[in-house]
Amino acid sequence: MLLSFAALVVCIVELVYKCQKQKAVWRWKGILTWPWFYYRRRNRPFGNFKDIIGLVCALCQCIFAAIHYSFARRHADSPIKIYFWPLVFAFGLLCFKGLAK
């Protein structure tokens, strides 16, 4: 579980560093969209597919690790038998590399 939290923290710190380095700003793009970081000079969303899929997978892995830990402390069988988020992350990176070419 500690490794999942560490991966989540590293992912968030890396994104914050990239935001500060490239001077991204937080704003609403439109009425029906989610708020996100955008480049200051260009009207483009900040980040790429690899960064976003990494953050989502790290967050989900952290949640599932916490669930598994809570069941392990009570000496009960965990409802989650496998961790598939590393596979989702690897598939996302594979798609990203395929789309980049």
C-alpha cells in the first residue's frame, strides 16, 4: 500500500512541476466542460495522454490498495483478487506510442 501512495505522490509532484515549469493556468474552457490546466499562451489543454492515464491509474491503484489493506487488517478475504491497473497503464502507454507515430 505504501508503494501505491508513493507512486501517486510522485505522479502528482511531477505534474505540479510540469505545470509550474510551463506556466499552465487553471480555467474553465466552457460551460459544459471540466476545469483543467491550460497553457498560458496557447489555447490548448495542459498535459498529454501519458500524464493523465498515469495519474488516473495511480489514483485507482491507491484506492484498491487501501481497500485490500483494510480487508487484510480484519483477516478477511479481499474482494479484489488481481490488480489490473498496471495493465491499463501499460495499454494506455502502448496506445499513446501508437498514436504518436
